Amino acid sequence: MLFRQLFDPETSTYTYLLADEATREAVLIDTVLEQFDRDGTLLAELGLTLRYTLETHVHADHVTASARFRDTSGSRVVVAASAGVGNADVQIEDGGSLRFGTHELEARLTPGHTEGCVTFVCAREGMAFTGDALLIRGCGRTDFQQGDAGALFRSVRERIFALPADTLLFPGHDYKGRTVTTVEEERRFNPRLGLDRSESEFEKIMAALDLAYPKRIDVAVPANLKCGEGAAAGQPLPGPSVASVIAEMGRQDVDFAMGEGI
């Protein structure tokens, strides 16, 4: 399988390209509108046909490019049915699957960060794409968009940590330059969700974060509830970008300043 991990420096968002090398059918996971040209150029250079754009959840920090890819390439937008995105082409349910060439992605609903979070699992390749439900040594916040700390704890423990220990986990964001982790690493070393933590301990940790209101949510969420339809690339969202916070405060502070996993 052809695989590329792509990065948006303004929001520290990872976009993932997966493709079947024989049929050249491809999927993109968690696109960013400002990176539409970059991703479209890469698809063309590699001779790929985009079948699906997948959203791990309704993002609060950037606008998706899914609608634009649908308009230009005929790809189909895939979102969890519980996310409330009415104009998505595929409202995927728990256990649903998507095929591109000979490869398959399974949808595992992992609510908690938001009500509509989904983790996409490529079992044959030993890979899973967790969005903001599980980050490297962290997790997404649970205090907005129908977030629920208890639900997130159970999602990670029962749906993600249940995968084979050597499964590679690819997050929706990272603010410290890390790119990938494994199920076993997060079981052992995640300070919030590791196996040494109880659900009640996790709930107390999340309640004590006292994070600021996400400064871009009021623009990003309404746009993403329409697959980014009608949004214009290059229009700055309100509030600071991840890149500007890193420059001003230093990389170690950016998780807290940006709300970690929005």
C-alpha cells in the first residue's frame, strides 16, 4: 500500500493519503482546505484516483477540503453518522467498511472527544487513524461538541487498545514533532489513558484542565458540518494559529495554549 503522512503547520494537523498501488485508488483522511492544492498535486503526480475523503470528526480548528475534492474529483465524503453532517455522501456506522482497490478500512466509533468521532482501522497493514480521540501521549479535550470524558475513556480502552499491541496509531495532531505511536506504547506511557489509570481518575484529569474556549470553533465547526462547502481557502480563522503560538511561547506550551486536540 502506498502511504503518505502530510502536515499542516498552521494547525499541526496530519492528513493521511492511502492508496492501492495496483488500482491507484486512493483515500484521504482529515484534509485541510488550505492544503487542497498540495494534496491535489500529489494525487496527480502519483497517478491516483481519489475515491473517498474521510473525516475522523467535525474539526474545530480547521476547515476540511472534502467538499472541494468532491466537486473537483467526484470523491465521496465519509463521516460518522453520529457526527450530524447532513451533506456527507457516506454516513458510516460502527463496523462499516470502505474499500479502495484491494485494501479495506473499518470504522470503529470512538466518541468522547466529540459525539461523532471515528477511528479508521486498516487491519491488513496494522494501522489505525485515531483522529483526536487518542493522541501521542495524550487525547483530545472533552468539554465541547458533546464531549464526554467517560465515553472517551471507554472508547480508547475498548475500541483502540483492543487492537493488536503492535498496531501503528496515527493521530490527528501532534504539537511536539512526533508522527506515530503504537497501541502498546500508549497502554504503557499515555499519562491520561494508560492502563494504570482508572476511568474516575481520567475524568478528574480532564475536568481539571480548565482549557480556554477554542478560538476557531465558531467558524470551523459550522463549515465542517457542511463538509467545508462554500468555505474559502486562505481566509484566516479567528484566533491564533498553532504556528504563531509555537513562535511566541515555545513548543512545550502549545498543547495547553491551543486546547490540545481540537
